[in-house]
Amino acid sequence: MGALRERFWERPLADLSAEEWEALCDGCGRCCLHKVEYEDTGEIEHTNVACKLLDPRSAQCTDYKHRKAFVPDCLRLTLKIVEDVSWLPATCAYRRRADGQPLPRWHYLLTGDREDVVRAGVSVAGRVVSETDAGPLEHHVVEWDDDEEDAA
Ligand code: SF4
């Protein structure tokens, strides 16, 4: 793994190395949840249903390295995707940096503690159900509170 430059997160996203890009993720788990998209309107609703590889208790991927082998459509965030998708939470470090905003103050790169995303109420840990247990997605539509952005 290459060295992470000092305060690399303040650089433009396009300037980050692959390691720095990966390190930007706060691990909230929001992008590992299923969405319901309505074909006629294009409207997207959020659910509390997690990918089968996500540990619902910790909100961490149980096999991040090999996830594509098990979940071929797992979204690998790129700069273009970050700029294009509307559903990344307002707290997401990629979205914030793409919008020219600083990292939230609870982000582990600033605090040194990866559990701060949980303390800030942003992680989905303990608040989701695995797709293997969930049943129909339409029964699990939720509104995630993005107001934690105010804590940034
Ligand atoms: S929503 Fe953003 S910060 Fe949260 S897990 Fe996904 S990529 Fe990481």
C-alpha cells in the first residue's frame, strides 16, 4: 500500500491515489443498502436492507477484497459515479469533497477513531437487515436522516 499524503483529503478527488481514494470512505455502510427505483418516475427510495455481504451489526463488508466475485453488481465508486448519483448521503466523504465541502468533523481521518462514525449516528450498524432475511424491498422503505451533516 502506498503512503498516504499528509491531509490528502483536502486535495481534489481527481488528484487522489488509489489508496487515498479508498481511505476516504468513512465506512458508514449507506452505499451498501438496496434502493427501490420506480421505472416510471425514476424516483429512488432508500431501504434498510443491506447487501448480503454487509455485516448488519458492524456495517462492514465481510469480504471487501473479493466482493465482486459474490456480488458482481457491487458499485465501485469512481469520481464519475460520485458526480452522477443522487443517492449518496450528504455525509459521504466522496460526495462532500466532490461538492468542495470539508470532511465531517467526526470523520476518522480527522479524529483517528473509526468508531466515531457510529457515535455520530451516521453508520447504519445495528439499524439494517440483511437481504437474505428481509423479504420484499418495498416493505423496508425508510428515510435515512441526513441531518447528521449538521454535525460536520
Ligand atoms: S456512503 Fe460514502 S462514506 Fe459511506 S460507506 Fe459508502 S462510500 Fe463510504
